[in-house]
Amino acid sequence: MNELVVLKNNNIFTDSLVIAKGTDNEHESIVKTLMNYREKIKSIGNLDFSDFKSGKMGQNTMNELTIINKNGILFIDSREVAKVTEIRHSDLLRKIKKYETVLLNAKLRSVDYFQESKYNDNSGKENRYYLVTKKGCDMVANKMTGDKGIIFTAKYIDRFYEMEQLLLEKQTQLWQDTRIESKINRLMETDEIKRLIEYAKEQGSKNADKYYILFSKLANKAVGLDSGQRDNATAGQLNNLVLIENIINNVIKDGIANAISYKKIYQDCKNRINSFLSVAYLEAV
């Protein structure tokens, strides 16, 4: 259970059900805590609320299926399958149960397609759902006709492919070397940000400590990452991150050496990064 993570829009998440079970707390209590502290949480990372019971899910759910990496096996939640295919989840559960029966009668491993699981809704009621593998998605899609089947097939193929490619890339020496380089560069950047914070406080700044978060967000946004997602970045993103954080390091160093205002140093960093992104044909921050 501790290894359950979710890839959504190239970002790694856990969910409140996992947190509740791992901390031995009621799920409703965890949800309330997240709601109470959501603004603080959002200041350091993403927080996405979904209510599968009512059908109210995160705004990206209809456009992006969420890949779940559980013990190295990739799945999609049957609740998302139902949402994307516009099938009632209860109807999909009945269909999957029939598929399971056919597979078992044929002495085939149904767990290679579907794995039954449980979750507690906000009222505490235990409900059933399935973790659906790529093979399981193939089976569901093959039983569908029309545009819905085509759209679902395209979406799950894309998402599984993206995750599979990322997992393969992370095994390469190039990715591992680039990740190490990015960590070293990050430590150097942190040292320079620490210097800037002290420099800003000397100039009267009351919120200088926020520069750790501001510069991290600036660099992450430039390469399409959110907080805490660097271990899930591609080698290309990591390489760009090294270059961007090198820009931050040097702009801060030069700014302090030339007695430039701390506010202008931050703006100069942003301008230099945007210039780099423009030259590299990437999106400005």
C-alpha cells in the first residue's frame, strides 16, 4: 500500500485513501484536514479533490486518465474508466465481473486484466472498484462501439505508453546521470538562494524566506513540473532544469556582487529564464 502512487499529467500523487490507511486514520478525518489546510498545501504542491461517488472529479479527469503504478504494475481506476466512457460505474463493475468469470472458467489469470479493490466513501461506506491493467482496458474497449470506444482507446493507449516510456527512460544511464547532475546543481542553487534571503532581509524584506519556494516554482514551471516531481521528469526536462538553475545561480551571484536590489534580482532571473525559453522554443514562465 505504501508503494501506491499515481501519475497524473506527468506528476506524481498519492491519494487520501492511501494516507488514511497508512496513518491508521478515518478517511473522512484526512479529507477534513486536507480541506482545512488546502491553501498551505497548494503553496508547496498540487492538491486535487475528486468525489467518485457524486461524479465530481478533478477538472483534468475527463481529458487525462490517471495511471497508477502499484508495485511496478500499471493500472487505471475503474471509476475513471466509467467516467471517460460515460458508463455508470455500477454497470461497468457488472461487466468486469462477467469478464472475470469467463476468464476464470477458461483457466486464465483474471488478475492480469482486473484486480478488485475497496475504498471508503465520505460516509464511511465500503465500496468496490477495480484496478484495470492495459489488457483489461483492451478488453473493455473491445466490447464498446462508436466514438466513445475510440476515444477511450486513444486515451488509455497514450497514457500507458507515456508511463511505460518514462519508466524505461529512468533505467538508462543518461537519465540517472542527468538526475544526479540536477541534484548537485540544485544544492548549489539553494546555497545562492540562502545568500539572497540574507541579502534581502538586510534590505528590509519581511518575506525573504519565500524565495526558496518562489525560485523552485519558477524553475519547475519552466520545464513543466510541479513541486516534488523531479524524480518523474524526463531526461530532457532534467537537462533544461540544470540550465535554468544555473541561470538562477549566476544571476543571484552577480546581482549581490553588484549591489542590485533583491527584487530586481528576482525579476532579472525571470527575464533571463524567459529569454532562454524563447531561444529554446519553450513556453515562457
